[in-house]
Amino acid sequence: LSGKSPSRFFLESCFLNRVSPRSGFTIIETLVAMAVLVLAIVAPLTLAERSLASVESSGSEITALYLAQEAIEFVRNLRDANALVALKAKDKKADWLTGLEECLVADGAEAQGCGVDPTANEATERIFVCGDEVNNKCRVWRRDSGDSTDSTDPLQGIFGHPETRTGGGGTGGWKETIFTRRVFLTKTGTDENAEKKEPREPREAQVQVQVDWTAGALGKRHVTIQSALFDWSGSR
């Protein structure tokens, strides 16, 4: 027994000497199998989460496109109104961009953009500068009076900026959305009087609308629409 006690000799003979040299690989194989199993479960769940986020983002992107297009049409409508007023008054010096001063991008200045609210009753509240204090960089709100099936509110479901209005009402009946909408207007080119060789106001401008939002797991998203704007009144 080489000096070993009978009990120790018995333990070594029955247990220690029977441990397979491959037993260590069994643990590694188990860990690998568990890792594969975890990946097999997590991967589909991650894919499903991203698929749901993509579906939700697609709906938000459609809404953002409509919001951007609405702003483009609002600016065009204001341009047309200015042109009709100039033609009726036979005012050849009328400014065809009247009312859009807040949206103009000045040379060398940081562009904040402006917000537009076609739903505002007062003309002075339909265009405003985007800022942090008042409107959270032109955050868009949605009219929600409660049960949309029973509500008789004519504004139910529309988007606007009630927080910028001073005529009362405030944000009651409105819910803040995930969207911000900003309009940028840039005069392009120069116009020159062919007879007097005098520079005058450009008769073309570039209008750009940017709608931003956060789409959950997909992060920050944005939609940008651009359109050329012309002074068709020929007042200048």
C-alpha cells in the first residue's frame, strides 16, 4: 500500500482512477451546446423585434411624408395668395414671399427653420420660428378629443401647433407626437432688370421641409422634401 491507509487506497482505486481523461471536453461541449441554444432562441426574437420596429417605422414614415408635403403645399398656397393680391392691386413691387420671412435662411446664419400651422385661425400664428422654449423645435401635436368614433370635433385627427397660439385653447384636446417639422426657404439666384441693369429680388426660391422623429430600436429618422418655388405673378 506504500504507506497509504486502507480507506485512502480504496477511494483512489474506486473513484479517482476511474475519471476519464475526456471528461473535461464534456463540459466544453455542454457550454457550446448551451451557447448554440441561446443563439437559436435570441436570434429569432431579435429579428421579430426589428421586424415590428420596421413595421411601426414604416407607418411613421408615411405620416412624416404627409406632414412634409402639407408644409410644401401651405407655402405654395401662401405664395399664390401673395401673387393674387399683387395682381389685383397692380403692385409691381409687392414681395411675393410676404409672410414667409421667418422661414428664410439668412446668409451666414444658423438655420433654425420655421413651423407652419395651417389649422391656426389667426394668420399671424400660422408661421413661427422654431425654438426650444416655446415649441420644442416645432414639435407637432395631434388633435385627439377622445373617442374618435363618437367625437363631433371637426379637427379630430389633424396635426398642428396649438402651443404657439395666443388666442386661447392651449393644448387641451391635443396630444404631443414624436414628430418635429421645420421649413427652410432659400432665395436662389439673382434677377436683373435687362433695361436698367439693376439687381432686384430673385423670383425663385428653394423650399425644404424636414420632419424628424425617433423610431424606437431603429433610432433617429428623418424625411426631407424639397421643391422649387417661383414668382409667377410677374410683378417685378
